Amino acid sequence: MTADDMRLGPMGALAERFHCIAFDRPGHGWSDHRRGVDASLWSQAATLRAAVRALGLSRPLLCGHSFGAAVALAYGMDHPAEVAGVVALAPICFPEPRLEQALFGPRAIPGPGELLSRILGATTDPVLLPALWRAMFLPQAMPARFAASFPFARAGRPEQIVTEAENAAALWGDLSRSALAYGRCAVPVRILCGGADIVVNTFTQGALAAAVIPGARFDLLPGAGHMLHHLDPEAVAAAVAALAEG
């Protein structure tokens, strides 16, 4: 969604030990989006790398959630010597039919997609998006701090939903490329998933990726849903610390 997701989740626990920087992916939050250019998770990984280099950061440890975890893994696989490790939270790792492809896919069409997103942004999105946001936390409830502080209006603006549509449309090809690269991954990886995730299947995605990626470690948080980084930020901090310590 936006960098605020990490800010309101594990960033407080992480900042006690690490210098933390949260990024809005292209087209999300306050980040610009180039139509048809940076929808690919591999392109977004290149954009993230350019930002890391511009900030003068040396061998960062990448932590991403869901689609952001797929971006972090792509970055690490492409540039293993430049990355200290990747912590992937509830990652989407392999191609599969996705609800967001059906819900948002038509908005990826250049021209009519923008018009459609504006129309739906004024009609159905104000009902649909809050329901989806709450469902992402199931079986837990959305935390009160998140509900009070997350910039829902910005995350739900028509332009960002067009970006979501483009991301979803590119997902099958992007994840096919990722799947072919996992066996050659040379960066340390830890994968954390919730045992009750209804958004991304823990066992056909994160657990399977951990089995394919050399040396990857998989940790299951029983009973946690897709937004596990809000339920147990200390588990995220522990995974980051373990990779940082080698």
C-alpha cells in the first residue's frame, strides 16, 4: 500500500536497533508512477536500487511485505553482492489467479482504465476498498492505531488503484521470472508467514519459495493473518536481527 504500512507496523521495533528507511513503491503513497514503465516488480526493484544508491546506503537489508516482498526478493536476486539479506513477509512468490486481477485488472488498460478508475473511485470504491483493507487483517481485527493513522484516502485514490491494476496485470510474467531465479538466489533470505493468511497462501507461496531458495529459512506464525507485521512486529525485528548478525 504505502510506506505508512511499515511505519505503523514493525518500524518502531526495528528502529530500536537499525537505521530504517521506508519507501513508497512507484505509484503508491507519494511516489510518482510512470504509466506502463514501472508496473513490473523487477522494474520497481531497479527503482528501489537507484534510490538506495542515491542515498549512499551500503548493503542494506531489505524487508518487504506481500508484493513488496516480491520486489525485495527480485532486488536481492539481481544484486546479491549489494544486499545484506532479504526478509520477506507473507510474500507472493509464484504465479496464481489473484482476486485483485479480477477486481482491478480492467483499470490497467491505458486511457479507458484511468476513466474507469475515476468513475469507480466516486461510486463503488468507497465501499469496496475499506472492506478489502479490513479483510487483509483477518482473522485479526485492524489495529486501532492503523485505523486512526493510515492515509486511506491517499491509498485509495484512483491513480493508485490504476497502479495496483498494472502491478496485478504484470504479476504472472514477473513471478514466472522470479520462480526461475529462486534456485540461483545467492542472498540470505528469511520468510515469515502467517498460518491463517487468507490473502496469500502461506504454503504454496512462502513455504514453497523457502524450499526452493538455497539456504532460506521459513518461519510460521500460527494464527497470524496476512498483516502479520502488525500482529507481531517483534518477530519481524528478530528475523531482521538474525540476518544482520549473519
